[in-house]
Amino acid sequence: MAVPQIIEAFAHRMMYSIAKDRHTATDFDVYQGLAFAVRDRLMERWFKTQSTYYLQDAKRVYYLSLEFLMGRALLNNVLNLGAEDSYLQAMRELGFKLEDIGEQEWDAGLGNGGLGRLAACILDAAATLELPFYGYGIRYEYGIFQQRILDGQQVEYPDGWLRYGNPWEIQRPDAIFPVRFYGHTRGSFDATGRYHVDWLDTQDVWAMAYDTPVAGFRNGTVNTLRLWSAKSSREFDLAHFNSGEYVRAVEDKTHSENISKVLYPADDQSAGKELRLKQQYFFVSATLQDVVRRFKKRPSWRWEELPDKVAIQMNDTHPALVVPELMRVLLDQEGLEWDLAWSLTQQVCAYTNHTILPEAMEVWPMDLWRNLLPRHVEIVEEIDRRFRLAVRARYPFDDAKLQRLAIVDHGHSVRMANLAIVGSHSVNGVAQLHTDILKASTFAEMNELFPGRINNKTNGITPRRWLLKSNPDLAALVSEAIGDRWTKDLDALRGLEPFATDAAFQERWTRVKRRNKERLADWGRRTQEFALDPAFLFDVQVKRIHEYKRQLLNLLHVATLWNRLRDGVDGGVPRAVLIGGKAAPAYWAAKQIIHLANAMARAIGEDPAAKGRLSLAFLPNYRVSLAEVVFPATELSEQISTAGTEASGTGNMKAALNGALTIGTLDGANVEIREEVGDPNIFIFGHTAEGIVRLRDAGYKPRDWAMAHPELRRAIDTIGNLEGGRFRALAWALMDSDHYFHCADYASYLETQERVSATYQKPAEWARMSILNVAGMGKFSIDRTVSEYARDIWNAHAVPVEGPPPEPSMQPALRL
């Protein structure tokens, strides 16, 4: 990876892969040529990694997730290779800027938000920790939609991220498996008297693997993300074609391949529901076939050893079909008895829960299962029957408890969370508060039945992408002060604490933040045509738009500041409020919130009373690459969900790691952030989770709260009267229902925001708190999270990859 070799590799790829020279190459061509050249460096390590796992017969972890929000790969891979300086210099000698080349890359948006971004961070950490680890998901042709704002409203456009190819993936035509749907079952007894079930007359779709290398940070490990793409089992119906029916000739192919077409098809109609369930079974079935194939490649293997060699982690309930599918494989294909198959399934499987909201728990109609997966209906009903017997033995006279715990709800639907809990040996929450609520409320009876099964694994983020890469100026300042051990051991950030009161260090710290704010302001000017004043406090809320995340509470505060300015009252420190995120296409209220934010931004921008004091901007098409610009510039991080609704959050961690102060409720990981940074260095407001429960039980009346607070009532009126009453329904909902307690928390939020404003006017105090926030982020490294998974759940150990990479040749582990 010396500069001359980098230049030679780049030139080789430009000539032989891109077929362009300096006179004909576009900027995107240059990106692709460099991406291929970097991928070549990863290939050598990838071969060595897979060979090492095979030769050491290592236990492997399989992480199943319907979402992987990976973001851009080029600069991240250069960083993990430890070759930033060499690539910077090589590209400079050729007349290019490495950062500009990286801007040509399309975000791999195969996720909706925190769930997919967590999966991406876990991949990074597993490779950095040298764990034998594989991510499995779907290669969606269209990822999360592109969001554009037209007339202030969200409009969804296709995310054609594969339009020009993906240089990071390797197509694996040899890794292709049939996935069966529909048909019927037939049971029979064989010659030994054993009952056997055949699944007959199925409609098959083929799953083809596409592999992406995942490099560990400055080590020899390169793991694999394997994504499945649907391929038709019938390329072309010649009979229809010959009769002149060309459309019908390709209908089968198109219908089959829809499975991997789009991330989260709308499921408000039966066809969409069926496609969602098809997606879940498609990637689960293909993955288990791959897992079993790899397990059986061992020279000597016995099924009893499966838990010693295989760990499967289900990221949410989307992969919960692993439980009945693994049972089907072990029973019908491998001929195991039920008790052994069930024991192996439970020992292998583990489940990560991501919600405490009952309405968000995945439930599938049994009729849909009967049509699509007839054999799995039989298996799930038998799992449910045996589980009910165990519950009945424990609670012989409690029919109500039996119904609440059941996997199959009155024969009408399958509760996927219950299936995942019963079929796993471990169930983990993703923040301590979240896990406590799971134990005490959401799954209290499961916790009583299976003591110790529910445990906590607080989420984390990778410091490599979210500080070292996205905020190089701050990373350099931190490393100058305490060394660079923090890149692999984030607890080392505690070494910053003595610098928190150093005036010279505070000044340099503040200058870094100012440069990052100028960078974000420049992005806004170049791409969105709105002006951000870097002298303002940058008050940021970027996350999925949802009522429980309470972007509307943020806008109520903005309306209050605006009303004060119009009254000639000092609104405190000049403030730029930045909101970004996508709303689900069918989620009316969330889309209304986006429209409201844009309408308010326009009105405030045109009001002379707000000039130089208050601005509001909506950041369109929020994605990983934009987050890498936003978080380094964030000064106040809005984490204001209703207490008891957010499982964890990772945006709160990313902002704090970049020196932002948090204003938030005691929800999700905010609780643990407060413990780590200290109560004086975070702005906490609002009712606790227990307080919210008490308010709800007492018959919460939001109108009474609004009428008791004149500024809240006026803020609601301001929203309702905007643009001739366009948002009146949204405003009235706050008074009439307010499911997420905006009115109850408004006064506390307003008072806390006033403390924020007063503190920001003391630059030394703000800088001290900012430094201490970064110093307290050690716990929130994804490396710590994955280490706990490996120790407590997977029983998996590091397998260092040492020595020079092998020569390309046919090795036993070549098929990854």
C-alpha cells in the first residue's frame, strides 16, 4: 500500500475494468476505478480470513437482519486498511482529492434507521474484534426511498443505488439455493415407523448470494456480509412466447424476483403483507441452507455439535422464521427426533428485541401462513401446543395467562416475538431501561417463566466511522491530547477529563466545532439554498420521523421562541434548529410534521422579527453520508422521545461522541448517557417512564395541560393557524388525544431549553461540558456491545488472522 503501488493498482483498474483514460473518465468512473483497487487490497485479507476460520474449525456467528444501513464504503475501507495518508498522497499526485472521489459513492441505504445502522456497526466491530462473523440480509434492488421536499412536503423517489453497479460486491453464482413457497404437505410413516412429512408442489424461487467484504480496523480480518437476491426458477415461458404472449412469458420471472426488489413494501393491503412475509422467509431459508452447508463441510460432524459451531442472532423479529425453519430442516431433511431438534434450535438461536410498544410487535395472520408456508404452520402449531402444556403445568388454573403467553393467538395469528422468545436461549434488550421494561412489563410473564433468559446489551456505535472518519479534526485533537488508543478502546477517552478545564484546549476544541458548523453551512448553501449562520447554536434533531420521537415537541418550542421574538421578548441565544428524517410513505401524521417544519421554516425565514435570532431548516434525504456531516456540527442533540417508548437510540451516542450536549428525557440510552457523563453535563427534562404510566392510568387530559400554560396554548394556535389552517388537525390532536404526552412535558422542556440558552452564553462552560461528554462515551462503543454478545450469548472467541495473505488458489475455504 505504498504510493507507487496504489497509483499502479488504480491505473490498472481504470484501464482494464473501467476502460477509461484521463481524457474520457468521469468523476464516477474515477470513484469506481479506485473502489476496485481498494477492494483488491481487501481480497487478499479476505482469502486469508476465511482460510483461517476453516483450518481452525472456529465457531461462527450468523447475524440475520432485514436491514443493513451501511452508508458509503470507500473512505471507510481506506481508513480500516490504515492507509489514509498513502491514498491521499497517491490521489493528490494524480490531480484528485480523495474526499471528492468519495462523494461520488451512492449510500447503500438498505435500512430504515437505527435497526439497520446498528447492524452495520456490529459488522464493523465483529471484524475489528477478529470474531468469525457473517451478516445475512437481502440485496434490495431499491433501498430506502430518496426523500425530496416539494412545496414543503415529502415526496418519495426510488433509491436506485445499483443503477451503475456496486464495485464492493462479489456475485456468487455457485452460492444459490432454492426457496420454496405454497404447495401442500403429506405425512407418512417410513419403514422404521418414524413419521415423515414431505412439502410438495411448491413454487420455488432461487436465492443467489452477493458478498461484500467487511474489513476490521487495522488488522488482518475481513469478514463477510452476504445479501440474497431473488432469481426466478423459470427464466422464460417459451410456450406463452410462441403464442404471442410476450408479457405472460416473463410474468413468472418478474413476479418471483419482486421478493428482493424493494425494502419494506407497503403492507396495508394483502398483497403487500404476503410480499413482506415472503421476504422474511426467503432470506431465512437461504441463510440456513448456507449455514448447514458450511457446518457439514467439516470432515467429521455430528448434529449434537451444532451449538458448539453455530450461533444465530435474530435482529428483531423479522428473522424469527429461523425457529420453525431450522426445526423443519432438522426434522424433515435430516431426520432428527423432535426433542433433539428443539434443543439444538434453542441453543443456537438468540433474539434481539427492539421495541417495547405492543402495537409495534410483529403479528402475522395464520391464514397467510397456511397459504404461503403450510409446513411451517404445522411446526409452529406443534411448538405452540408443547409450550402450552409447559405453561399449563406451571400455571394449571390460569387460562388468561396461557392465552397471553401463547405463540398462536386463538388460532388466528402468530405472535412473532413470542415465537422468538420461546425458540431462543437468550433475549436481549438494547438499553438498560428498555430491558427493565421488557422484564417488568412487556414480557413480564415470559421473564417469570424463563428467569435469566432476558438480558441487556446496551447498543453502541463504531468510533471509527463516527469520530475518526467523520470528524478528523476533533479526532486529531483528541489523539494529540491522549494518544490514539481510543480508536479500539473507547474507554481511553476518560483521559480527556483533565483537559476539560484547560482554557487553551477549550479554545482549540471550540474552533474545531466552528469549522464543522461552517462545513454543514456550506453544504446547506451548495445543495439546499438555505443559509445557516455558524454563530448560532446548532440545535439538531435527526432521526426517523415518528410521533413518539416528538419532532412536534421541538416545533412547539420553535413556535414559542418565534412568538416571543414577535412580541419583542428576548428569545435567548441565537438558534438554528435543524430537523431531518424520513417518514414512512403511508404515515400521515409523520408526513404532516415534515410539511409543518418546512412551512414554519419558510414563515420564520420571512419574518423580520426572527432575523439574526432564529432559523429553522429541514434537512432532506437524511442518510448515513449526511449524518457524517451533521453530527460533527451538532451542539445540542435533541433526544426527546416520550419516556418509555425509545428502545435505545444511537443518534444520541453519535452526537455526544462528537461533542454535542444532550437535551432529552430519561428514555432509552439517555439514562446511561447521563450516568456516564454526569448529571450536570446533560439537560434532562420531562416525566419518567413511571410518571408517564401514572399519567396514563389517571386519565391524562392534554387540554387541561394546554389551558394551564398560555405559551403552550399559543404555540398550538400558531401551528394550527399556519398557512390558513392547513395544520389544524395536527394541532387539535395535541389537545384532544396527545398519545405521546407533548403537553405534559412542554413546560419542563421549555424551562430546560432556557437553561441550555443560558449555558451556551458561557463559552468556557459549554466547552467544558462538551469535552466531558466526549470523555464519557467509552461505554457506548459497539466494540463493548459485541464483546458482551460474544461472551454472554454466542460463546464465540476471537480468531486472529496472521501471516501474509495466501496466493490466489483453490483452497478448501475458497467458497466463503
